[in-house]
Amino acid sequence: MKDLLPDLCDAYPELVQVVEPMFGNFGGREIFGGEIVTIKAYEDNSLVREQVAQPGKGKVLVVDGGASLRRAMLGDMLAEKAVDNGWEGIIIYGCIRDAGAIAELDLGVQALATHPMKTDKRGLGDLNVEVTFGGVTFRPGEYVYADNNGILVSPQELKLP
């Protein structure tokens, strides 16, 4: 299946909210989805490092990086750790780096852009708080789905009809 989101939008128009188009697909897994885990942090990926070290089966990490285009919130080492711990994907409202290596991993990754500079590690940020970007609020415990058509959020898990 190459196009999940159009089918979900057709099947559940009253449930889904579609994120404004601004994200690119960078991971080796182009279609992904799962339960939302959120991080809100600006130019500090300390919490990203902590979360990808946790079990992530059936989950997607949604990182509100404040749309910063000055630092990368995810690189290849953290993406590999996410794969090792079973995460379905990571959505970054900001940048990633090591795009070539991340494209080879079995992990969904969507972000605004790439940037070669890593973040500072100051231990700042919030875990599992509501975050809003792209006209949609991401709530921990709800569900997010992504493919080459975009990103959508649903208050419940969706099944294809």
C-alpha cells in the first residue's frame, strides 16, 4: 500500500485532522503510524535521546522543535536507537541530520528540513504535553499516521475499511 492517508481520509472524514503540508519524508519507512508520544523542546534533543531508548512498539515520537531551522533534533545514532527499540516513526517540527543514513533505516521520519549542526544537550524540554503545529494539536495517547501524502491525527486508532 503506497497511499494510506487518502484512504483514511475517505474512510474517517469526521475523525481525522490533516497537518498543513510542510514536511518531507526522510526515513526508510515511508508509511507509518501509531500512538503519539510528544516532546516539546527547542534546539535541545536531550529528551529525544531519552525517549528513543525506551520501548516504542506501536508508537510515534512527535517532537515540537519550534520549527527551528538552525539545529538538527535527530541524527543517525538516535534514529538507530529508535529502530532498535521498535519505534514506528518520528515526526520532527524542525530539522534532522544524517539524512542519507536515516533513509536506510526501517523507521518513518518526517521533518521540515535537514541541517548538519547538532543541538546542545541542556536537558531542557517537556515530555507528553500537548503540542500544536501545522494547524493540528498532537495529544499523547491519540494517533498519528504519515505517508508521502502528509500527516494526519485521529483521537482513536484507525483501521482501513
